[in-house]
Amino acid sequence: MWGALLAATLAGWLHQLTGTVLPDHTLAGHGVRDGQAMIATLRRRLIGIPARLIRHSRGLTLRPPPGHPLLAEILTRIRALPTPT
């Protein structure tokens, strides 16, 4: 039960980070098809991409393949979120 709850919460959070609401109140974005949020689409475009974990002297870096800007876009949106007080 807890695993399913965590998966549903993460899916909803990823859709909030990647989707945008259009003026006519429909959802548009990377994990959206015909105005409906599709976790399979988001999983294929974000979670299922091959990436390399690079070890540098400063730490670990996740390097996605060229042509996959979605991860960088999501990380930028996460960093832009207000910090809890």
C-alpha cells in the first residue's frame, strides 16, 4: 500500500513539474496526451531514458544523452520552488 501511495504521489508531482495549464484549463506538457496526464508517456520520456552516472572529484553527475532536455527542465523547476520556512 505504501509503495503504491508513493508511486502515485511521485507521478502526480512529476506531472505538476512537467505540465502547464493552458488558458482553456487543459493540461499540456511532456506527460500529457489529449489533455490527460499519462504516466506511461512521462515514464518513457523521463524515467526510461538511458543516462550515465559520472564520478568527478566534486561528486556524482547524472548525464542524460543529447536531445533529452526534460530532466534539466525539471531540475530547474525544482530549484525554483520556494524553500519551506
